[in-house]
Amino acid sequence: MIDKDLVQIKVAGPNATVVTLPAPTNMSLSLMELLKGNGYPIQATCGGMALCATCHVCVLEGYEQVGEPASDAEWAMLDSLFNTTDTSRLACQVRIGHACDNMLVKILGDT
Ligand code: FES
């Protein structure tokens, strides 16, 4: 049986590995909270306010379908990083919803 309140978020790791995380769509979770909750080392020192960039991810697949586009504040923070890509997002600003299903991300952090 398929749970309509779950989506799959894929996380790219070293050596071309990919981990698939089940993610609830009915808890208003951010992608940052999902990643932290699954043990990924994201500091999130700003608590999800788009101020620290420690949750910086590159969306490798599904960027267009993420949902809410980046806000001006998010773009300003991403612009300040040396490793921002065309498909970068701050994971704390991405709300997990059905649009995120099968999204593939790589964690870049603030380095
Ligand atoms: S948690 Fe600080 S910018 Fe996302």
C-alpha cells in the first residue's frame, strides 16, 4: 500500500552512493529538519532562518519541482557562498511536500 503522506527524498553521498529517505508531507517539515533528523551533520546554527547557510544543498534532480522558489533573503545568502550552484537551495527554506517526491540533493554545507 502506498502512503499518500510520504515522499522519497534521495541524498547523494560519496562514491556515487544514494540514500533514499522517506519523508512525511503532513508535518510541515523542512528539508533541513529531515536531513538533521536522519543524522546528517548539518549544524543549522540559525535555526532555519536562512542566516547561516550550514544547510546549503545542491539539488541534482527535481530543482524545478521543489515548490516555493527561493526568497530574496535566501538568494542573498546563497550569493555570499563561494560554492553556490545554479540549483542551490538552503534546505531550511524547502518545505517537504508532494512536489519534492524523488528529489535528489547533495549536501554542500557552508564550506
Ligand atoms: S539552517 Fe541556517 S540557513 Fe538553513
